[in-house]
Amino acid sequence: MASNGRTMVSSKESVVFKVEQVIWPSTKYYFYKTNIPEKARCHGCRCVPHTIYPLENECQGHGLCRDCKETDFTCHNHGDHITAEALRNAVGQTNNAAKKLKILCLFCGSNEDFLNLKDHMYKKHSEELAYMLKSSQKTDYEQEKPASTEEKHRTSALTWRQDNFSQNADDTVESEDDEAPACKHCKEEWDARELGEHEKACPKKEVQCRDCYEWIKQEELSDHENVVDTILDLQQKIKEMERCNISQQEEARNESAKLEKRIEELENRQNVVDTISELQQKIKDMELCNMSQQEEARNEKAKLVKRIQELENRQMSQREEASNEIAKLVKRIQELENCQLEANQYHIDLEDDVKVHRTALQNLEDKVGRISKEAVTRRRVDMLNERVETYLGPLERLLNGLREVDKE
């Protein structure tokens, strides 16, 4: 199966993969768009290790796996020779050239990134991994164990029995089937002189593990300790991974909080953009409205200008009429003033005449007084009085008219 641009490498090519102590060949692997690059492989055995030890000089850019680094290495491509002593202090690095490599898990068959396979096996398949390592170490132990150990013990016991029988030939004859001393752990027959030492080192003897305090046979103690160490290492790595996961979860939560904050900022920004768009639309609408209002204002202004012009014209005509009226009034006032002057002069003249006539009247009254004693004189006085009244009446009316003119 291939998806998302990954192609399955032909099953004819089997590649050895190494992750820590787990080594296995496989044809079920995938690499993004191409085959596994040479820089991802060991420059010696061409396996694909999880940890690679980089080379220098002519072979720079390539590296070795942990097994090839322990021996002298000669590059047949670049002709460079490197001793194991020179690579002893080399520092292993994660094989980043294989970061696009995907491979099936040995235990569950899931498709995993090669660089994450180690963590996947430690986290998901710690028990299966420990059992595999234990089985591998036990197989190595059986291969390295000398095959003649038990035969040596049995031969030694038999030799002791034969010697003892020959030395005591004159004593009571013992049967060849008499049992020699046996180990209480493995039930094997041993020379009495070697039995104590054997029982101390007997592989079947049960001893207590210093780590888990479980009673284990001595022959299984080494494997058990290795398994316990592996389990402890796995548990420690699991704890470290859990702590790492906790820290990663914390980082993820922090990152999530940051992303939520960023999303909120973007939403706020989007709201601001929407608000700006709405405001811009409102501004456009207001501009259109303002344009129509400006047009209406211009029309209204034209009307007002026309009205003002009409009012100014009317005012000018009214001013002109007022000026004419004022001129007429001034002329009339001038005429009235002239009339007033004439009236005043006439009044003065009348007053002078009145004074003259009063004087004359007084004289007449004096005369009347003198002649009033006589009847004829009285009649003449009455006639004179009538004449005076007749004469004074118009004068009084004239004076009253002049006073009214003065008031106006």
C-alpha cells in the first residue's frame, strides 16, 4: 500500500534495520518518493541504523552503525582507512537522513516513522521487547556454554568411585551400584572432596536477586539480571518518556493556549476588519448621501441666492422708495419749517398787533369808562365791545391754529 506520495520498495531488496539491540531484516518499508538514500545507511554493512556515527575526511556525509564502528573500517568507495581506535570516541547521532522512512512495527504491524520506532516499542511493547532480548541473550549463553561440563563432573565422580573400590578390596565388598554423594540442588553425583565447592557454585542452586529479591537459579541469574536491568531501563525510559510526554503535553497546552489566543486575536482582527468594512461602507453611503445632500444643498443655495437677490432687489427698490419718501418728507419738513417760520413771524406780528390792539382797547376802555356814565356813551361802548369781540374772535382762532401747528 502506498499513499500520500510514498512508494513501496520492491520486495526483492531486503534491508537490515538496527534499533538499539534489536536487529532484523525487512522488505516492508516505505520512503517518500524515492529509495533509501545512501547517507541513511551504514557505510560498512549498508544497514539502516537508528543511531549513526558520522565519518570525516573523504567519507564525510556518511556514517557507521555501532557494530561496524567497533572494528577497523576501510571504505572501498573513497579508499579511506579508519581504525577502531580512531572511532572509539565517536559520538552517535540520530540518523536524520532516515526521517522520511516508514516501517512496519515488529510486534503490532503498525506503520511507524523509523526514527520514532524506538519510542513506540519501549512504550507500546515493553514486555515483548524484554522477552525478545531475554531469549536472544539466553541463546547466546547456551551457544557459549562448554558442552563437556557435566561430563567432566560425572567422569570425576566415577574415577573417585573406582579408586576407592581398589583401595578397599580387602574390606567388605561393595556393590558397583552403591550411590556416590549427590548435589542437593542438581542431584548429580560428585566426589565428596568436590561436593561442597560444587554446591556453592551449582547452576541449579537458588540465589536471591539483589534487584527484585526473587529466588532464581544461578544458571539463570545472569539472564535474569539482564532482563531485570532491561526492564528497569525500560521502566526508567517509560518514566522519562512519561515525564517527556507530560512536558510535551504542557508545551502542547501552552501552544494550544497560544493558538487559541492567536485565533481570538485573529477573530478580533476579523471583527475589526468587518467593522472597518462596515464603516467604509457607511462612509461610502454617507458620501453618496452627502453628495445627494450637497446637490440638494446646492439647489437650496441657488434658491436662497435667488431669494436673496430678490430680497436685495426689493430692498433696493424699498430703499429707493424710502429715499424718495425721505426726500419728500425732507421737502415737506422744509416746507413745514418754512410755514413754521412764517407762522412764527405771523404769530409775532399778531402778538404785536394784539399788543397794539390791546393798547388801543385799553385806551378805548378808558374812554368807555369816561363816557360810560352817559347813556349814549354806553351804547357806543356796547357797540365797541361787539366790534372788539368780533375782531378778537378770529384772532383767537388764528392763535389756536398756530399753536396746533407748533405741536405738530
